[in-house]
Amino acid sequence: MPVLLGQPPVEITLRRSARTRRFSLRISRLDGRVTLSMPLRARESEALRFASEQEGWIRKQLAAMPSREMVSFGSQIPIEGRLCRLEPGTGRSVRFEGDSLLLPGHADQAGVRAGAFLKVFARNRLAAACDRYSAILGLPYTRLTLRDTRSRWGSCAHDGALMFSWRLIMAPPRVLDYVAAHEVAHLAEMNHSPAFWSVVERLYPHWKPQRAWLHDQGQALHGYHFGPVTSSED
């Protein structure tokens, strides 16, 4: 695999495609992988020269990526826009107590339990918001699913199926409400035309600050890892 020398070295994944007409770079927000797409007949030396010319941009993008925090007891995570500390709990249920989220079970499963709780919490909040906005429009959606998406916060399919990132529950409630209104608006307008934004304005008049929040701060929500703690992560 080609590497840009320097501190630290940056590995470049080359991807040839018949559809690609020029060199282009993509940096995954999930793992920071740098992919250089190139035409089928292009020379690898040309691709590497292009990557070298873009090294400043590549390193700037990598530096701006949120650090990955392994969630465990003692971690502070945003829930509905406010920081909550994860603490050991008793019994079988996860519960809030002041500014703490109490999690029963072993410490190495704290992140998993917190993530599972947030997904249920997110589904309840998003379902309530989508029900409210679809009732205003008089247009029902067919189903609601949650995923851990990086490229978008939500989507609406032509069959009326809505999809959202469960990490929206970590954002302030108004941001979640805006994304729900945005996707429900697509039930009426499957585009981003002026007519679509008119529907969004009807459902959620103060949407612009929430959209700006996602643009400026949303990426940080991907910096929390809710997997189990292993010996290599201690």
C-alpha cells in the first residue's frame, strides 16, 4: 500500500474505477482511511504525485477528525445535549440520577449497555417526533429504522421508510426534532427544492440554527465508541 512519508506516515488506498475520470481523494469519517480514486488507465506514479500535492489537505482533514473515546465508567457523554457521567448502578435497569447515567453490570460492558440504552431512547424520541410531524402533513411513514451512519443523519426512501442515526439522541433535542421534520418533509417532496424547504419551514420554523449545529458540532458525536472494553483497549 502506498504511503505518504512524514509524521505520522499516511497510508493511501488506491481504487481504480471505470467511472472515474480524474483523481479524487476521500477520507472516511469512520476510521480515517484515505482512498484515492483513479481512472483505469492512469499510472500509479501519477496518482501518488497527486496525493503528494494534496498532502497538506489530507493531514488537515485527518487532524480535524474527532478522537475516538472508549466509553466506560467515568466517561462523560452527551445525552440530549447535556453531559452525563457513566456510573455503576444496581438492579437491572439503566436509569438517570441527576447528571449521571447509572449502568448495572460489569465494568467491561458499560459501553455496550450505554449504547443499547441510547438506541432505545433515540427510537422513542424519533418515533414521537416523526408521528407528530407526519400527522401535521397527513402523510404516514411506513417504518422507522436506526443505524450508525456517518455520511447522513437521516434519510427517507420512496416507499416512505425513514432511517436515522441513533447518535442524534446525543445532540440537543431541537436538533433531533429538526432532523425528524426534515426527513418527514420528504414524504411530501422527495427533493431539496424550494417547495421542500417550504414544507420544512411549516413543520419546524427554526430549523436553520439546528442545521448549523450539525454542520459545526455533529461530527464530534461519532467520537464515542460504545463497544466492550478488551485487554487491548484498557
